Amino acid sequence: MGIKKQYLTWEEVDSLTDNIASQIRLEFKNVDSIYGIPRGGLIPAVILSHKLGLPYVNAVGPNTLVI
């Protein structure tokens, strides 16, 4: 009945965000910033902003990737 949790190591998080960053580079070339929803998206958004060299922003714009 409960939700099954899956725990990831930081190495797994790093590898998975590398994969996501590669997909973003290929499929979303017009993304110019990243925003992370505070309840779950903030940490991966900051990691991706570093990996992609894009600014993390506090407001969503027309070409902002929302995580």
C-alpha cells in the first residue's frame, strides 16, 4: 500500500544527471536557464545547471527548463 522508496548514491545521482544533461543538449537546444521546483526539483536542477553551464533562475522564462 505504501510507496516503495529507492535510495541512490551520489555516484548514481551524478551518472543519472550526466545522462539527462546529454539528452537536454541534444533535444532542447533553446534552453537558456533552469528552474527547480522547491519540493524535489531543486537539487537536480542545481546539478544540471552546473553540468550544462546554464544559470539557475528564480522565475520561469520562455526558454527555462523546469525540473
